[in-house]
Amino acid sequence: MASVTLPRRGEILDLSSGDSQNAGMKPVTFVRQVLAACLHPELLNYNLLPADVADRSREFLEACDGGSAGSYTPSSGLTHVRRTIAEFITRRDGGVPSRAADVFIACGRHRAMMVMFKLLSGVEGQTRTGVLAPCPSPHILPKLLDYAGVTLVSYQLREDQGWAVDPEELHQSLKAARGRCNPRAIFISNPGNPTGHVQEKRSIQEVIQFAAANRLLLLVDEVLQDSVFGPGREFVSYKRVLFEMGEEYFSTVEMVSFHGLAAPCLLECGLMAGYMEVVNMDPQVMMFVDTMLTADINAPVSGQLALDMMVNPPQPGEPSWPKYTEEILHIRTTISDNAKRALMLLNGLPGVSCQPASAGIFLYPCLRLPPETAVKVTVGGV
């Protein structure tokens, strides 16, 4: 993972959670200034903050019940923030429409995933639901599926092809799973976590065709979308590709995409907020989604406001724009440079090889043990 702070000799710095601030990265000034003013509105009585910070803070407070960031919000999130997210998705996808009613805010995107997994899990006593998931996958995914009572059905990514999704592997995994569970969804991480690969449009089309042919719900984690740094690589959302594939797919394939504050360029994972957008979901199922979110009452308001700023940052000409762009560029450069340094280090170790990453904050090396060591490991049951 990219970091700016090296551990002292003999010290281990745990970066497995992707917590960049724990590793020494500094938060974005605009986000912290707005949150400070929302949590302590008296700051707005003094000429201490940039004008756009003050304006955004007042706008947020007006959107909160009682004019206070300490009030409850609807379980699915502040209407103002959901609308901002929908507008961001529409801009990102070149005009593909998004509705605020299809956006649900949760206490982090993992919580949003858990809601969907629980909806898929079915009734106790019936054949367990299966979800196809990549190998390698996000480290938390197997635990979420197990907790939800859902069977993980692994499909292997092609390391020799830059961690590409192999359509034939998908078909084989689905066929093998049908004897032990009822596969109802496929999970994709794009950009890849922990592999750092970025899917090409053709690969996305193949996954969508596979999901459509087998009537699978498509679950797409796109939290690393703002951290693409590989030369010639760019993020294209599954929703945009789905729309471009025409009515046959866009009006029928059910999909849920996830994003949140763990995005590498915002660095505010501790504020615990994420969102999911549903596509082609039955309205009655959406009611269950909203009902399940009530278990948390609502996502932290500070996190919801940070989500709004993540998808609607300062714009050119606004007072905070120069500092914001400087900080974001520094974060992106740090992530890219450290990925290159880590790749060089890993590929220089005996028995270790690693594919280059094009996005995100992780690398996924391969360790090849000497034959005699491999035999000892096998015999020892390790």
C-alpha cells in the first residue's frame, strides 16, 4: 500500500486495512474545514474560513433536520447527499441517468454489501445461496459472506494476463458450484482489490453477458475508481458499459455498485460512510434494503457530508480549488510512486514475482517456494 511514513527499525506498520491516515497521509483541508464548521457552526460567525467552505457548510446545515449535523437522517441517507451522488454518477458516466431514489447510504460500503448479502441469503433450511467472487479478493469479503450465511464460489483471476477475468473460468466455477449451493450473484472488484488491475471495456462486457445469461445479480465494488495511475488506463464504470450495451442488457441486468470514503484519494475511511446504487431492482426489494438499513438508524452525518464532498469537490475558480488540487495531486503522486517502489522491491526478492498495479493501494505478489521447502510445507500440513 502507498504510504508516506516508514516504520522505525523493528516496527511493523499494519496497512492491511487501507487506512492511509494511519500511515501518515494528511487529510484533505477542504473536507476537514467544512466538517469543522458543520460540527461547530459558531466558526461561521468569524471571517476564518474560505467563502466556498462557509457556503458549503451552510448548505449542509440547511439540509439537516433542525439545522444541526447532530440530528438523525433518513435511514437511506440525507436526500441532499443522495441527490449529489446521483448527479456525480450521471456526470461520471457521460449522461447515463441516475436517480437519488436508487442511491442508499450506509455505515461504510462493507455495511452496504452486507445488506445485499443478507437479502440474498434466503430462508434457513433451504439450499445456501452462492456468490461468485474473484480469487484473489478483498480480504474482508469471505468474512462478510460467511457472516451472511452465503457460500463463496471462487473464480480464479488470470495472473499471467494482468489479473484478467477469464470467461471460461466463470462458466466452470458456476457449473461446479451448482451441486452444493444456489449461485445467485457475481461479485467484481474494479479496479481490482488487492490486485490493482483495471478492467478493460471488453472484459466488463463479457462479465455483464455472463451475468445476464445466468440471471445473476451483479455486485461491483468500485471504491478504487479515483486512484487509477497506470499508463493508458482509465476507469470505466460497469453501469456505463451496461448502458452502452443497449436495451437488451440495460433494462434487464440487475446490478448494485458500491463506493465509499475508503477511496484512496479522500482518505477518510474512519468517518464510516459508503453508498450503493441499485439498477433494475424490484421496488419491493428496495423497500427491504431501506428497512435493513434502519438497524443502524443512519450512517454518521459527518461521513455522509464527506461523501457529498468526495463526489462534488471544489471547482475551478472557487477559493479552495488551488489547495484542493495540490493536495489531491500529492496523494495521487504518492500512491503511484510508492507502488513503483514496492513493485521494484518485491520483484527483487528471491522467489517473489509481482504484477504491476494500475490503480489502488495494494500489490499482490506471488511467492514460489523451493521444491524442498514446498515438500516440507505439504508434509507438515501448513
